[in-house]
Amino acid sequence: MITNQIKYSFALYSKYFLVSQQYNQDMYYHRIPLRSEHENQLQKLISKGAQIIGGAQFPYNGAYYIINTEDDNNIKSFINNDPYTQNNLAKTTYEQIYPQNDNFDQLSQLYSFK
């Protein structure tokens, strides 16, 4: 199958992950004092060489990120240290994905708001 060929060829070069956060009902008000630390955790990912597309959905019922990083331990570290997850304000999951376009700049243009 061509899908499997694409899947395995991408695994050799870059790893992309879809991180999903499903917020609980109280997120809108409870996120305010935690937002700075949440952003710090995202910055730590970037400082480790990760590239990130994404953010919160409106009206604050969740967030999605596409993250390009070579080490999925970076994703696990983000999830474990994210204050939204630690304070039970969000259920966070992740999975490796295999986009058909391996150029992160082009992906960010496709998935950015205009």
C-alpha cells in the first residue's frame, strides 16, 4: 500500500506528533494563573529543537498542537509538566502522525489562521 510507504519513509526523517488537550468546563477561569507556566513548557519544547503549530480552540474547549521533534520523550515531558494537565484542567493525549508534507514551514502555512 502506498500509505505504508509514505508512513515509513517519513519515520526516517522527522517525527510529527498530534497533541490533543480536552479542557474541562472550568478551564476558562482556572487557566489564567497557569497560562504563563503552560507557555513556559511550550518554550522548553522549542528550546529542545521542537517546532510547534497550534493552540487553543475557541471557546476554550480544547487545544491541538502539531509538534515536530526527534524525541517523543520531549512530548511526554511537556504533558507531565504542563500545569493544565497537572491540575486536572485538561486531559492530554498524543500520537505520532505522518503528514504527507514533511516541510514544516509549508505545514504551518496550511494550518495557520489567516
